[in-house]
Amino acid sequence: MMPPLPQSCLGLGWRPEIAGLIAELSGLRFCEVIAESMTSGTPPAALAALRERGVLVIPHGVTLSLGGAEPLAPGRIAHLVACAQRLDAPLVSEHIAFVRAGGLEAGHLLPVPRSRESLDVLVRHIRQVQDCLPVPLALEPIAALFDWPDDEFSEAEFLLELLGRTEAWLLLDVANVYANAVNGGTDPVALLARLPLERVAYVHVAGGTERDGLYHDTHTHATPQEVLALLTELCTRHPPPAIMLERDGAYPPAEELHAELDAVAGAASVDRITP
């Protein structure tokens, strides 16, 4: 399986609030857009302009609820397909999570139990989406504040089984790996050692903060040194994949965001993207 994205490059999550800054970045090879923000499936003009420059754009879904017990909504799958087609995307990504149950919307990504029953549901839903998409699907394990009791798999075992049964790619968020290690009292490097890093399509990095003994993956803080160190560890174990910085809200001045991009590039030993 050849990686669907160019390797050893740096990207940034596209948000309307920083569209002007992103448009000025030199050397940007890929970015990511929240699929649900493309309400009609048509990209905003600023995003279409990036595509015309040759920048690859990945639709990133947040509401499909792959881990939910309820059937997937056909309209949500169709929307992801439309986004992929209109962006000429190299792949689509979504989360290993559920967001609704009993007709109620959580408004947040929630962790799935690591059980055989949950695994079967995920596999069925992922295969359903893969059958519809014209491009590969990458799966992102989320940051969680808690684990369900009586898990039948460790996190690594669960991911290995899921990837093996679906042939999906892995969207590895090192900030989520760090968050789960802090919140669960585990070793994040030990998880990296067990994952099939050759299946990583691309990597997320993001900031967060520790509060009341828990690490919150906020995307509104600068990427901490601990997450950058984990990114360096990842890239020493496997050639650097495509790496993307996520920012959502509380956007800093351009100089600070450029400095954060430089810090991520330095941690991964990849080329900077400059204004």
C-alpha cells in the first residue's frame, strides 16, 4: 500500500478564520477541511484557490459516528463522497468514535468501548463507507478523558485488529496519543512501538492543557513540548509522514502561528512552510 499523501511535508488545518494566512504560505502541499463545514459539498472560494495551486485538500469528517450502534446515515456518507469528488481529494478521514445514540446528538467525539461487539460494529460501518468512497479512508483514534470499563483489548490491540479487518489507513494524532497516555496512566512511546507505522496516512499535532489532573485536547493552545517530543520519537521510528497542525479557535497572531509551524517542522525534521 503506497501512502496516499506525499511524505515528509507539513500542512495546516484550513479554517475560514485563518484562510488568508494559509493562502500566503509558501510550500504548502496539503491541508484539511472539516467536511461538515462544506454544507453544500462545494468548497469555499479560498479553498478552491488552494486546489488550483496544487495543494491537496483532505475532507475530515466529524459526525459520521462510525462507532455508533445506529445505522450510518446515507446522507452523511453521500456528503463525504461529494466532498472527496469536488476537492479531488487523495483520501478522506474520520474518527474512531460515536457522536449520537438513541436519536440524541452528543456534540462531541466519544470513545467506543474496546470490545469485540464494538469492533464488529466499527468494521461493518467502515466497510460500508469504504464501498462508497472513491478514495481511501483514514481513521483517527480520538483523545478521551475516560475509558469504558471491562475493555477486552488494549488500545494497540484494538487498532491492530481494526486496521487488519478494514485495510483502512491510520490518521495518527500524536496529541491524542499523549492525552490518552496522561489520562490513562500509560506510556505513549509503548503505543507507538506497537502500531503499524507503515499504515499511517498522515499525522495530526495540536495543543491542549492539563486541568484537574486530566489533559484536555483543546486545539486552542500551542503544541506543548511533550507532544513535539513524541512527534520526534515517531519520526525516528519511521520516515516522517505528512504532518498537519490543527488549530480551532483562539487563533494567535500570525507570528505565533508561524513559530508553531516552525516548531512542528523542527521536531519532525521536515521542510518549513513560510509566509
